[in-house]
Amino acid sequence: MNICMVGTGYVGLVTGTCLADFGMHVVCVDVDEQKVRLLQSGEIPIYEPGLEELVAKNERAGRLSFSTDLKTAVESALAIFIAVGTPPRSDGSPDLSFVRQVAESIADHANGYKVVVTKSTVPTGTGKMIEEILRGRNGRHEFSVVSNPEFLREGSAVADFLRPDRVVIGARDERAIEVMKEIYSPLYLIETPFVITDVESAEMIKYASNGFLAVKISFINEVAELCERIGADVHAVARGMGLDRRIGPKFLHPGPGFGGSCFPKDTHAVADIARQVGGRFEIIEAAISANERTKSRMIDKIEAAAGPLGGRTIGVLGLSFKPETDDIRESPAIRIIGDLRGRGATVRVYDPAAAENARRVLDGVAFAEDAYDCAKGCDALVLATEWNEFRALDFEALAAAMSGRVLVDLRNVYDPGEMAAAGWSYSGVGRRPVEKGER
């Protein structure tokens, strides 16, 4: 089957590549000529483990190509996936202008029956809007509109696509459903659950899923703050909660707040959806508020551990919002660095993948070559993103490079007692701070 993937951002590139690996013939189309040239030359514009190898494999096999020619790609495809950005407006609602433009172009270039699949995260009602555009601009041909939301986690997106928890297909007609089942037949063969529903429900599933996970993260971060106030250990609390099968252990890891391209945008969007229909999604609104407060209190935690920040040098390990990605969108680390500088600190930073992106938004900070370079001359070290290479640091080497032995572990990677025994003052999230030598 021939597929056209419109958009070569994170979702479009991963989805198009993986569908090619399923045996489909995929043309990924983008208006950005420079990006297309890079992809055609084998350069991948995003950091995602396993993606570069998979792109190269399917290009060699002739199943994957990149182009700026939307007309030819639409004409040759049965299924056309829309995977363009839906950035938030100032009021939190998603900007659907790119989706509209793509729908109009598909209508203008269609030369027969087409299945138009929304892969972008869009509010309920977008499928109906696309249908109106397609039929309003091109009444000569048949169209089916499908909602097929993505559930890709940055850093494990390839594995998530090839071995998903479920495949959601929202459609109004059996013909489109059969086309989608054919596209995803390799997943059907390994007994992946398929959720076949209407377009509106499929659109809502993505927002409801991300909203619930955001609530869960905000909840455990609120629990962590309470644990700090009463002297409890959030790790023990989270484990005791997570062993209850009704709750489960996932997303019960306290930290400096959620970030990235999905949770902040999607929580604001679903809150806006509720307002648009005359309601309020109060739990989501509370999660958004709690997340902002969690991010804000991290600077106070750092100052409590390191002392007044004016004139001090602080090293920050990790810039991306999570490990195994170079994405710094809404990253708590970026917020923390701004707050550190706002209180007069000199800041040194290091990240294994996100430094190039961070240079575009961070001024007045020193970018280091590795964790030990980052520690040079620092009064305190902040672990902001739990990259694997930060999980087994040589603390004697770090201490030799630093002016002080203070670790603020915002991801609770290290054991407080072991750090104190090694001569470090340690502060985590949802744990009682310990001083060096303390037992």
C-alpha cells in the first residue's frame, strides 16, 4: 500500500519510518526544503534511539522516501496521514491552521478515494472539520476521515510504535476501518488490542490519556511535598501505593514537574475543550496549577541546600525534559536554570543530547563537555534529568572538581544515606535532606 505522511516532525518521521518497516511504501512530505534535503542525505533532525538505523534500512529497501512534492504523494497514496504541529495559542487552545492547510491541499490534489488519517493530536471535532473541508473543496471524489492518535514516548518511540499497548482507530465507515487494519496488520498478528470507535471518541482518548497521566504525576509531586513537611519518604509511599493493582507503579516517580511536547500542551488543550462546551475540567486545571507550583519550588529547594545563590556557581546535569531525547520544550531544567540566574547564580550545564537545542534558548551559561567538566568550581550540583550516565557518577572525582559537596537530586537517583556517608550533603524530592556524615 502507498502511504503519504504529511509532516516530518517527531510524530510524522517515527510513524512514517515504522509503517515502512511494516512493508508499506511511504513518502514523507514536508514544506521545509532544508529538512527534506537533510533526510534525503541520511541526516536525522531529532534524537531518538534506533530511528536513524530504521530510516536507513527502509530507504535502502525502497520503502521510505522524503519529498516536498505533496501533489504527487497524494495522488499515488491510498492513505494520507496528517502529522503536522498543533501548537498552543496564548489561551491554551490548539492552533489547527496547519491541519486546515493540509486538508485543503489533500482535497485539491485527490484523484480518487482517499483515507485521510489524523495523527496529530487534535481536539474533538477536528475530524468533522476535515470532512467538511474535503467535501467542500472536492465533491468529485470519496473521502474517509480517520482519527488514529499516537501514543509515542520520546526516547522509546520506535519500540512504542512497533509494540504498542493498543491501536486506536476512529472512523465512520467499514471501508476505512479495513484499510487501517491492513496498514496495522503486523500488530494485529501479534495480538495488539485494537480499539475501533467513532472519530470523536478516538480524538478524546488521546487527551484523556495524557490528562490522566499528568494528574498522576502532579499527584505524586504533591505527595512528595507533603512527605518533606512531615518527614516521610515518598519512595516508600509510592511503592506502597503502586503495589495496589488499581493504582499501579507507573508515573509515581516524584520530580521537578512534567514537561515536554505533550503533557503541558495537551492538558491546556483539554481544559480549553471543556470550556468551549460550557464546562470545566477542574482536575486537569488543578494538575496544571500543581505542576507549575512544583517547578517553582525547585529553586527554593536548591537554595535551601546550597545557601544564598547570589555569587555561587551551580552545575546542572540534564537539560532535556526526560532522558533519551534532545527535546527541551517545557523542560523543568530550563526553568530551573532561569530561576538560578535570576537569583544571581553562575550556572554551568551539561546534557548528552540536548545542548545544541538549549544553546538557542539559554544565554549567559557555560556549556560543559561532560558531568565532571560541569562540576568544575561549583558550590553545588543539581541533577535535573536522569540520563543513564548520571546514575553511576564518580563522586570522588566530582568532589575534587567542586568547591563544595552538595547534591540536589531532583530525580531521586541516589540513596541519601550513601551520599551522606560519602561526605555529601544531599537533598532529594519527597525525602528528608541529609548532611555529610549523617547516619
